[in-house]
Amino acid sequence: VLFRSIVAAIREGRRIYDNIRKFVLFLLRSNVGEVMIIASALLIGLPSPLLPIHILWVNLVTDSFPALALAAQPEERGIMARPPRKPGESMFTGEYSLLFIAGILNALVTVGIFALALRSGFSLDVARTGALTSTILFQMGMAFSSASTNVISLQTFTENIYLVAAVALSIFLQIVLLITDLGTILQVHSLPLILSEEMIAATLIALILFECSKVVTRVITLRTQ
């Protein structure tokens, strides 16, 4: 009984540590992306794609629910087959490159949609609405990606109902912002259909590229160990 209790305690400890790590990594991937969005737009001479109130909306409303839901993530397969962590090992070991890649992809999608909207003749407010919605969609994808070190699969969407509900709630709140008078407070407008289609397509492509980078990073990490 004592040994079973020790094993169960180690298993639960590893699950808790993993979920704290996923929580922090999700928020870091989101925030690094926001920094790169603003910096890259300024470097190429564009107006800021996101206003301060937009960033506040993302950080306090749309990101917070998925981040909290990651705390309820079940343990990953093979959690007890992993060797113990090295003393003093950073929580971000093996993740620095993925943080950078997530930020770049987020910036490419968001600034790309923003620039495309401006070039297509849409107003600055509509372009910023496209940028805001793009980064929210990308970060919702990051929430599911951060739930596992493996590539997103059907199981990712079924094993944590709280995460699915949190992402759905965040997207619902963004839709409410787009179609109600609440949007006037944040200088947000409804999106043209063609811009919405391009935004969704660009976000999906970026998320697929990120999942591919997870595989490559994992293979490189295993070969260097």
C-alpha cells in the first residue's frame, strides 16, 4: 500500500507540474506573439495592428479561460516512463525554439491580415478588427497545441472538456464583440466575408506549420540527448 501511494503521488506530482508548464507556455506563446505583432508592424512602417485595449481584451478575456482550463488537463501517456527531471532543469527546456516559432507565426498571420485589409481598401478599424480576431483564433489553436507535447489529434479535443468549453467561450465572446454595440467601445467592427475566409485559412495554415515544428523539435531533442 505504501509503495502504491508513493507511485500515485509521483504520478500526480508529474501531472501537476506538466499542467503548470502548459499553463505558463500557453501564456508565453500568446504574449511573445503579441510583442512580435507590434514590433514587426512598426519595423515595416505600418500602424499598430492592435490597440492597447485590444491587447487588454485578449489577455484578460479570451486567453484567461483556456489558460485556466489547462490546469484540468489529464496526464499524458507514458508519464511514468519518463526519467526524472535533472536537478535545476528549466521549465522551458526544449521549448525556447517553439516559443520563437509561435511568435513568428502569430505575427505573420496577424500582420499579414492587417496589411491585406489595408491594401484591399478597408478602413483602419476594420483592418485592426481582422488583426485582433486573427490573433485570438491563432491563440485558441495554441491552447489546444499547448495541451500536449504531441501533435494535435482527436483525443486532444475530447480528453479535456473544460478546455473545449473555455475555447468555445472565448470565441463566443469575440463574436459578441463583433456583432453587438460592445464593439464600439473597443473600436471593433463586423468583418467582411472575404476577409474572414482569408483570416481562417491563414490561421489554419499557421497552426499546421506549428504542429510540424513540434515534431521536428522533438526529433532534434531526442537525437541530442
